[in-house]
Amino acid sequence: MEATRALERETEIFNQRVREWKEAGGKVVGYSCVATPVELIEAAGLLPYRIKALGNAETELADGEMSLFNCSFCRACLQLGLDGTYDFLDGLIETNGCDHLRAMFENWQHQRRFDCFFYLKVPHFFRDDSLAYFEENLSLLKELLENKFSVEVTDDALEEAIRGWEEVREGWRRLSALRELDEPKVTGSEALSLEVTGSSMRSEDFAALLARYMDEKAGSVGVRPTARLMLCGPATDEVEWLEEIERLGAVVVADALCFGSRAFAQAMPKDGPPLRRLAEGYLSSIFCPRMYLEYPKRREFILETARRARVNGAIYLYNKFCDLHGVDSVLVRRDLESAGIPVLVLEKEYSARADLGRVKTRVQAFMERIGGGA
């Protein structure tokens, strides 16, 4: 049961795996947005580390830099950057995912001054000129990593990293199939735990964890949910929220989360130079409301996921003051309900225990509405 033990909820930002990597002389580069090509970081011989808060409720230092009218997840992450928790990072990659995310990065860099800091500018739509622009930005990131860490990022190294992360994506899609069974063998909280754990691993280790976990689950007995739910929303590492929902008898059999299936939904293009393929692969598969001209594609992704998983209903859960997902929830609710899928929209604060109780009450009422109540 090695993989099952490894799935115990991640509780440390500077965990044992990262600590051992650093003790062996390895360097770690932090990033937050799913639009960041982790292949480039890995090809430079570095450990890509996705920024998370792991339920940290303290924001006192961050509140001095960002107002309380900003996303509490971003403030929780900034708090850990300012209080020294993230001092093990050797570099930081900012993206223009949203204004709250940019404020987090820029205040963090202003206070802590990373020698390796890069602002990766990601276009908000997919077309020929935006693709060329993004490829140029990836080239600049590659050059920075080479200069700051005295390495050469060769095409062979990029190809190897692309293959490694493709194995992770394929593994995630197989994991999703176990979630979508009539009697799911993997729950939504287990899947999120795997993603949170894997977000501080290199591709080889993450793929191996997924494979071991699925080998153990393949022969197990599935659960019989009282309701099959889909969860939509932004980045979250709050595994306990999904656990509490699933304790009500439901199973989150599918998701459209930033920490989750959005990151693994689409395979990387196979033809062309590796940097060009990375630019095309990432820019064409960012199923996020920041891609404001790509909503029809995102809508089809969400609808297809919901149909394939045969969901009884969907929950759109997002953090208070998240403008992107607040607006997006209106469109997603309209289109899912037009397809006959009931939707519950919930706004919450990150890591707020009081909100957890309120959300459970709303979810329980929603399950009764769709015929899945106890």
C-alpha cells in the first residue's frame, strides 16, 4: 500500500521530498499558474514547485500588502512567501493569470527579491500572432533559466521533459476513467490529493505515484454514490472541502479545476520544434476564464466532461472577490442547466472553517434537490 500511504494529505510546504532535493544540491523554481510550462523548468535540471497554501489561514503580513478585497488564496500564499516559509525557492515565475495573482507575485518579489524572477506574459486568446508572442516569451524564460542557473536547455532535454509530463497527463486521464465508473474506484478528494502531492514533484516521480496508486485501486471495490457531482472553479488545494462533500454520500466524479483536470486534459502536439510545441500545447489548452475569447472551447470541455462522467449535478465553488470565476460561474451555470445539469454556485473564503459548515449545508440541500440526499 505504498502509494496509498504516499497519498496522505500534504501538510508541509517544504516537504521531505523537496528537502532531500535541496540537500542534494538541487534548485527549486516556484510557479502558480497552469499556463507555466513545467517542462522548461525540468529540462533545466530544476524542480518545478507549484505555489500552494495547504490550508494556511494566516494572512496578517499579506494583508499589509494586499487589501482584504483580494482573493484569500492569493493572500494566503503571499503570507507564506513573506514569513519565510518559501525561502527554499531559488526562483519564481509570475504570470498574468489575474490581477490578484499578479499582486501576490509582485508584492512577494518586492519584499523578498529573488535573483531569478521572470514575468511570463500569457496571451488571453489563441491565434497565430498570440502563439508567436507566447513562444517568444518561452524563449526568454529559457534564456533566463540558462543564465541564472548556468545550464544549457537543449532540445533533447526539452523532448525528454515533454515525454515525462505527457506520461503524467496520460496517467491522469486513466485516473479520471476510474473516477467516472458507475461505482468509482477513485474519489474526487483522492484525485485532488494526488495533484497537490504531485505539484512538488518532477514528472518521473509524479507519473510513478499515479501508476502505483492506480495499480492498487484497479482491483478494489468501488463506491456507490448517492450523487455524482462535478466540481468547477479556480485553483484550490483544500482537499478537506472535497472530503466533506463526499462524506455526505456524493462522489466528485469529475472536475474542471485549475488544481486538477484542467492541467491534464489535452495532449501536447507531436510535430515541430519543442519550444513551439510547448507554446501551442499550453496556449490551446488553458481552460480558464482568463482566456476570455475561448469560452466556447471551455464550454465544450466542461459539457463533454460532465456528460462522460454522467453527473447528476455540478458545483461551482470559488473564492470571494475572484472576478474571473464570479463572472464565469454565470455562463457555466447557464450552459450546464440548458443541458439539463443542475448547478449550485457557491462563494467562500479560503481556509475558513465557518464557510465549510455553510457550504456543507448548501451542498446537502442541493443533493436533496437532485435526488441524492440521504
